[in-house]
Amino acid sequence: MESAQLDETADPTLALLTVEEAARRLRIGRTLCFRLVGTGELESVPIGRLRRIPPDAVTAYVARLREANRSAAAAA
């Protein structure tokens, strides 16, 4: 069953992800993912009353985290 969920979240054909799918990709909780969306740290788009996250927004968020970590490490 878990492999089916992994296949679903790793599906490169998905144009947009639910917040839950994005949270699974990031290996974070749903509540934290909603908070990231709410603060704008994780890009999302509205579709009616729904929020969806472009898959490349997840990649961009991770890239920003990595860059911030590199900058902090270099400053130390």
C-alpha cells in the first residue's frame, strides 16, 4: 500500500499537487505545509476554493532551504 502512495506523490505527470501530496514529498506534516503555503514560503495557486502546489514549487522551496543553509554555514 505504501508503494502506491509513493508512486502517487512521485508521479511526474501531475501538474499540481494537493497540500497533502506536497507535504509527503517534503516529508513534513500537513499542518506545517499549510503554514508554509499561508506564509507564501511555498508557492501555491488557487483553483476555486482549493489550493494546489506546482511540483516545481516544492523543488524551489528545497533549493532555497539549501542555499540558506549554505549561507549560514559559510558565515559561521
